[in-house]
Amino acid sequence: MWRYLVPGLRLKRYAALVAAGWMGIGAAAVLAFRWRPPVLLLAATSLAVVAGGAWGLWRSLAEGVGAGPWAGWIVSRRSLMRGPKVVALGGGTGMPVVLRGLKEYTANLTAIVTVADDGGSSGRLRDDLGMLPPGDLRNCMVALADTEPLMAELFQYRFESGALAGHSFGNLFLAAMEQTTGDFVTGLKESSRVLAVRGKVLPATLERVELVARLVDGRLLRGESEIGRAPAPIERVWLEPEDATPLAEAVAAIREADLIVLGPGSLYTSVIPNLLVRPIGEAIAQSRALRVLVANLMTQPGETAGYSVWDHVRAVEEHVGQPVVDVVLVHRTPLPPAVLERYRQEGAEPVAWAGNFPRRPALIAADLARVDGVVRHDPDRLARTLLQVLVRFRPHWAEGHRLDGWWLESRLRERGRR
């Protein structure tokens, strides 16, 4: 509140005029029963003062944030703050798609990101500086950013030559911010302020963990980058150390969530690693939130070759040891043959979901994909579907507060106008 008292804002003077005007109107009302001409003059003058002060306040706000959009911006922000509390878990390129869509409908977003990445720029910084791998965290921050496109592009810029070749500016920025602030979480929060992030981006754990996989032929693979190129089907993955301590803020967000979203993303290297931090998996299993698994559109060679949707669900729940999926979202429309042929040449195919499917979890099919050279989830379609599913399965998403069709439709209409 003290910031509004700083000289030069040109707000205090007009607020004082409005207050003085209302005081004059009040005094006129008290004396009105005597019906003296000065009372009428006092009332008229006070009304003029109120009108002048209100006009001055409006002009000051308009000069600061724009003449037209500021009122709509305030309404939009209030509407976003009314949205459900959503926790998304994952990493890689799939999770930013979920965040990019949901940030237009709710500001109560928490992204919990795996920190087992050991490849590329993240792996180099992890080895050189002993920090958590920043790549997936950076991608999620940029997806939630409410800032100028140039700033987002800057964070994603990757150097192509010299000693910094392969590093992204955003990774280096997070490394510098950790050194400046003294710890990684504070650095993340300060970086989020720079990008005007809607919501929070949190690592699953602050400990240095390594992802390990056992293949069906008995071989062990160490490191996310190696597991992603597994030469045989994966039997099981785990973290070392297995008792990694989760970030307390991440567990608290899960317990308070109305909607928990798993995926899309690499099953064994992005989605499951978060659940291997045991308190996180247990919190999801015990949560009363709607827990949704967004099925991948295509299988991944070496990691999920030949997997159906049910294989994905079974792998997730076997690693947690308890049911953690209430609803599975799948894409229902066939993809273009030319695109499918290109993926088949790389050893990938659509994730099958038709046929016999268990009664639990519920299966929801919708048009979720966007094809622009590659097959990806469309952020807005996915966000709309997730919220519609939440309305359907959890109409009462918080004590005393009903998430009904009106709230969702109002957000959809606003998005349409924009």
C-alpha cells in the first residue's frame, strides 16, 4: 500500500478530492432539513468536486496503463484469480503446451517440473555449477509469461558459437540469478517476476537426483538422455537417491489443487520422474482433486514404442503404487496420412486408445491436436477441454465456491473477443 503514496503518481490528489467531495455531500445531507441556500450550494460544489476527482483518477490510470484496456485488464485479472487451482506435472516440450493454454483461464497455476535432466545446456550447467538443470523450468516460465514477446524470445535464445555454444540465455540467466540470490528457488521466483509469470514454477525436489531405468532384458541405463534412447522396452525407472525430499511448496500446491494434470510428455523421462519423489506421488494419490492424464499423441521410439493409452496409465500407477488417474484425455480425430507416414519412418505411431478399456479411469475423447509440420496438442483446445472436464466431474471444486458453466463460458467468450 505504501507504493501508492509515492510522490508523482498523480493519484493521491484526486483521491483526496473525491473524499472531500463526499464529506461535503454528507455535511449537506445533515443540514438539508433546514433548507438554506448555502446547503444547496455546498451540495452542488461537493458533487462537482467528486466528479472532478473521479475524472482526474481516471485520467491518471489511463495515462499509466492505457486509455482503453485498463478497465478490461482489471476485470480479466479478477476473473483469472477466480479460476480453479491447477497443478501440472511434467517436463520437456509437452508441459509448456498445457500451461500456455491454461494461463488464459486461471491465474492459480502451479507447474511442478522434473529435475532429472542431464543433457544439453542443462546437463552442462548441472555438472559445471552443481545447480539444478534449468531447461525444463525455463520452458515452463516462458509458457506462463505475461510479458512482451521479445523478452520470451530472449529467454529462449540459444548461442550457436563460441564458448557459450549450445547454452540458452534463459539457462544462463537462471544460473546467474541463483548465484545472486543465494538459492535456486528464490532465483526462480525473482526470474518469474521479470517475466511476469502467471502462477508458479517449482522444481519437484532441490536434491541432485539421477534417473535410472531397468530394461526388460536386465540392462540398466543411467540418465534421462540415455533412457530416452532405450534400445529395449523399459521395465521400471527410479530415482537415486530414492528418498529425495520434495519441495514443501509443491506438496502444498497438490493438496490444495482442484485439478491435477499429468502430461503430455515423455512417459518415463518427464511424467513419471515427478511421481518418483514419494511424497509427491502420495499427495496425488490422496488428493480429492480431479486427476487427469493427457495422453500423448504419438509413441516415442525407444521409450514407449507400441504403447497404448492403457499402457501409459498402467505404467504411471504401477510406479506410484496407487491409483492416481481419474480421467484420461485422448485425441479422437485421425491425423493426416502424410504426417503419419513421416512419423512411421522415424519409428513412431499414434497412441492407440480404441477397443476394450477398463471402467476406471474415465476416457474422454476430443479434438486436441494441431498439425503444423509436427503433431502437437493445441494449447487452447486442450485448456478448454480440461476445464470442461473439471466442470463435469467436479462441479464443487472448493468449499463454498461453485465452478459452474457460467464461469467457464465467460472466460471462453472473453478469449473469443481477444
